[in-house]
Amino acid sequence: MPQEAKITNVEPLPSNEAKWIEFQKISWQDQTGKDRVWEAASRKTRGKSGVDAVAIATLLRHPKKKPSTIIILQYRPPVDAVCVEFPAGLVDASESPSDASVRELHEETGYKGKLKFISPTIVSDPGMSTANMQLATIEVELKEGDTEPEQALDDGEFIERVVVPLEELYTRLVELDKEGKRVDARLWHWAAGLEFARTML
Amino acid sequence: MPQEAKITNVEPLPSNEAKWIEFQKISWQDQTGKDRVWEAASRKTRGKSGVDAVAIATLLRHPKKKPSTIIILQYRPPVDAVCVEFPAGLVDASESPSDASVRELHEETGYKGKLKFISPTIVSDPGMSTANMQLATIEVELKEGDTEPEQALDDGEFIERVVVPLEELYTRLVELDKEGKRVDARLWHWAAGLEFARTML
């Protein structure tokens, strides 16, 4: 990367200028029949699948190396930091989430894998937004001597991929945080669940 | 609960009416020096800790029962569904995230526990919002004969708590999804990481 990304200005965004997200004023009746109001943010890009985004937990298998996964590092303006995330992306308008997960893994990491499983639709931050997603598990079988493939990034995408042995994932996230990067909550939870199983049960 | 919560109307929310969230127009310079714009949603409630919210992974230990955790079920207007989540809540203006996690666990579940660990600040959906959080691990030691404590809910809060043995958590989330509830992505990832460790490694 030639230089670090940075924020130059933050100002309130009028609703009528927003292209990607919108605000909803939700009127609802609670469990006692009382009328109430909730404010939520919503993506405008949701397609016919009804699912905004996919993320991918990759299982990289190699005859001589420890089972590993892939995390990506990219600058995210909303939090003004390089974030550490599972490979992920928005589902295209007429694409299935399963197809999107194989496509996004290939674009962001170069690896082509086999979809083993995809979660039901889960909600990203349901107190604040309508955003939803599915988590795919994709397996990549490597042979000895396979070299690291090329990423297939769009113009203007700056994404670094990192292959991490699963047993080191949690420790690596702790280190990346200490370096000033920001770990995505979903990736952190996945790694914390894995670590919890290894150490607390 | 006397009746089911429901949405009666959804309409665009003008920025100047929004009380809890706001839109930001973020001007930033990318890695090539190009000027770009990003749209993000932000909570207005962030206090001096700099952290919006906490969630709690509880470890319930009992002399005769399997190690368990607590999940909560509550209706969330942004996704018009009963959501399945870790106990969680916003950090008060002058409170520490550690204190908030012990307080929220008590309010939402009735259990008083000991904070074992709290994660660094992690970001909930960094492509779309500034929202951040910390994940606390709280241990509750029960003695034989301890009865289930009373919740300490605010007026207008309808929250059901469910104690689930950790080894059944993933399966329970799958079942709750099939019943039409919506699982929070972070809880799903934690349970999926735990299940991944049990079955794929």
C-alpha cells in the first residue's frame, strides 16, 4: 500500500443524500399493547436473496501444515482503523448467498474452495440495524507444493490476507489488537468460542 | 407475555428527528491518495468509556449439572423477530464496560457472577456502522439447591432467559432458528467456533 488511508472530514449526512444506507422510523406495539418507536439503520443494497452479506470461515487443509484459516485486514472508514475480519462481502442483487461466499473467498484471498455448510440467516446488530448475513464454512484442500494464489481484487480494494493456524487464531487476534488494529466482533466471537472449547471445558 | 410484539408502520426517518442514532458522511483518502466518501450509522449514546455496548458469555458451574451458558430471547423491532442473543446492553455514560457487564447480566438474567475476562474493544459491523463493544466472560458458581434467581428488568423490557448446557448450545441455536427466531450473528459465531473445535479439528 503506497500510503495509509485516513479520514479528512466527518459531517452529518442528510437522509436524502444517503445512497447506501437509510434510516427507518419503526412504529411497533410492545407486549402490553403500548405504541412505541424504534430507530434503525438499513442497507439499501439487499437483493432478492433477502440477505445482505456473507462471511467465510475457511478451513485450509494441507498434507504437511496445521489446519488453518484465513483472515483479512482492511481499512474501514466507519471505525477509522484497519479491521481484522473473516473474508466477507455483500450478496449481489440476483446471487445466492452460497455462490456469494465462494466468489468472495476467491476475490479476497485467491483461494477456491468447496462450500461445506452455510448458516441460517443471522442478524448483525439487531438493536441498531436491519443488517443480516450468513456464515459459510468453506474447505480448501491444498497439495504439497501448491503456491499461494493471486487475489482477484476490484480496483480501489486494498485487502491483505493472512493465513493463520487455527490453534493460533485467538492469540493472533489479541496481538493484532495490541498493534492498533480493530477486530470484527463476529470473528472475535468465533475465535473466542474455539478458544473457550480448548481451554475452559 | 400478554401478546406478541409487532410492527405497525415503517417510514423513512429524517436525520433531524433521530434521537438514538445518526448518519455520518465520512470523507476519507484511500491508499492511493484518492478522495472518497463512506456512509455510516452511529449511536449517539456512547459515553466516556468510548464503548457502546457489552455482551456476556456466562459460564454457569454447578456441582451436579453440565457447564452451561445463558442466552436471552427478546423481540427486536429492526428485524421484526424474537432474537436470540447473549445477555447484553449499552454501557452507561460514566460506567466502565466491566461494571456494565456484571450489571447487565444481573438485570437480564438475575445471576450475579464474577468477571473473569473482558475482550478488547471489537467492532460490530465496521462496513456499515461505528458501533463497538466488548465481550465479557463471567463465571457463576452455583451450589446444590440454589434456585433460579429473579430477573431485574426495567419497565417495558420483555426478556426471556434460557440456561443451555454448552455442549448443546449450537444445536439449540439451530432449533431456535427453525422455530422462526433470529439468532444474533455474534452469538452464532461463538457457538460455531465452539462446535468447530468439537467436530472439525
